[in-house]
Amino acid sequence: MLSSSCRVSVSITAVVATAARTTPKIPNFRFLGLKKFQLASNPSFSRCKSRMEVSHLANFTTRASAQPLKNADELIDSVETFIFDCDGVIWKGDSLIDGVPETLDMLRSKGKRLVFVTNNSTKSRKQYGKKFETLGLSVSEEEIFASSFAAAAYLKSIDFPKDKKVYVIGEEGILKELELAGFQYLGGPEDGGKKIELKPGFLMEHDESVGAVVVGFDRNFNYYKIQYGTLCIRENPGCLFIATNRDAVTHLTDAQEWAGGGSMVGALSGSTQREPLVVGKPSTFMMDYLANEFNILKSQICMVGDRLDTDILFGQNGGCKTLLVLSGVTSLPMLQCPNNSIQPEFYTNKISDFLSLKAATV
Ligand SMILES: [Mg+2]
């Protein structure tokens, strides 16, 4: 049976009853209001805790534990589309992960549609296309969905007025996608070096025709951008607040975790007291867009990713099958940590296991 998951989101009483059936490894204390005390004294907590996992502790939603992928053919035959996250799945930094070209070729030869989705908004579709090409992968721009593209696609989907402007806190990828979509914008890298001189009586002017502020990962984030975006959101009637993603951390180097796009979004959220509309994972906007664009049923999609709180949640929120690969940020102990409530249907080491697991079942 491929679909062993059984998502439940019900009252605590019902969850306790269901937990005994679906998540035997998870102690019942998680459902009895004793989480804090028990977790503090649980030795495994310190081994596998992470911000992501802690943030999901209060979520009384559980699934059956993830199963190791044993029969790749069965999974491949059960869907028509594979959505792949990129970093940690296809590549790591600038290095291709072993066996990726052969795996993608095999899936294409079986007539599967391949889509690549990333929360990284620093590049446009075209720029990502170049990265795939540099790594020797033949992927068309139309198969790539970055959150920079999602921001522009969202504005298009709501018929954002062409006479309004978009203020961008983020990098080049967002600007390029807005330009391609025909929107006027300001900000972005150009505001990276701007400083504010706080003389007595100083007042910052802002463009009253800004109708949306888009916030993404920005390595030149500064107080000027925070204040400009805040003024637009707070003072321009109806101004939208859009986030490409709210990732807590990103992996700029392999030595440590770095503050992610969520840190920039959090600053604007703090100053405006508004919550953004998120267009990247795990929001379902991109999933809905893809399903509509390619006319596919979400149940015919398998989401493959290396992060539980973005990729796997994205797949689950969209009603897709989910496969976690352990070639990126999530380790097996993190997946199996009692605190982790996000369970994919399957997990495996890397996507090229599709080839070996396939051979083993012949
Ligand atoms: Mg990833």
C-alpha cells in the first residue's frame, strides 16, 4: 500500500485515541498538556530539537510515521508529476548530488512531468535555468518555480494595477520577475547602501503609488528598507504585504545555519503589526498555481524535498504524496524525533535511490 498516512486534526480526546493507532512511538504526554515539562526532561529533545520542530509542538496534527521507501516503482507509477525542491535534493551549494542526472532522465523516460520549486528568491527563473545548465542538467525555464516568480505570479493573479508600484526588499531575482510580468517597482539592491541621517525634524518621504511591498531574502537588508516598506504598508491605503517565504534559516555555507528570509519578513511584520501573504512554501499558492497551469490533480503529484517545515508541509498542505530525502538539512534522527509532528509518507537517502530501489525490485 502506498498511502499509509492518515492525517487527523481533531479534538485532543480524539487525537489521543487516534495516536495509539497511528503514532505508537509518540508518547501520549504530547497530547496531555505536559509537553513542556516532559520535553525539558527528555534526553532525546536536546539531541534533535530545532526551531522548526519546536514551532510545531503546539500543532495537534499527526500522521503515521514515515516509511522508508522500498518500492520506488510503485511510487513512480502512482503519480504523474514530481515536484523537486532544489537545494539539498538536486544540488548542495554548487555541487550536483550524486545520480541526479540519471534519475531525472529515468523519470522523463517514463513520461513523468518534472517541476523544480525553490523558496530562494534571489534568482529569477532564467537565472535558475543557467544554474541547472552549468550543472549539466537539461531543465527548461517553464519547469522552474522560484518564490521570486511566485511573487510576480501572485500579483498577476489578482490583477495588480499596472499604474501601481511594488516596493521590493530583496535581491535581483524578484526585480527580474516583476519586470517580466510588466510591473513597476522600486527598491531592491539599489536601496542596499542607503542610510538615514536622523536630524531633528527629519521625515522620510515615500511613494504613495506603492500598492505592494514584496519581502524576500536580502543580504543588504537595512534600516532604510525597513522604514520605507513600513511607511508604504502603514500609510498607503490597501497596500499589500507579500513575503516570498518565512524560512527561519538558510544555508549560505555548510558550516552553520544563517538567518533566512523569515528574519526580513519578521522585521516588517513587527513594525507594521501585519502578517504577510506568503507565496512560497509551505503556502499552497504555488501548488495551486502549478496544478492550474499544468492541469494536474494534486493527488497525482509527489513532492520531494529535504525540509520538513517547508517541502513536506507544502506537499501535505496541497494534498500530494510526499518523499523526504536525507541528502539535505534533515537527518534521520530529526525525522524520527518524538517532537517532530511532520511525517512524510516516505523517506530515502537521495533521489537516485529511485534507480537502485527500482533495480532491487526487478
Ligand atoms: Mg532544500
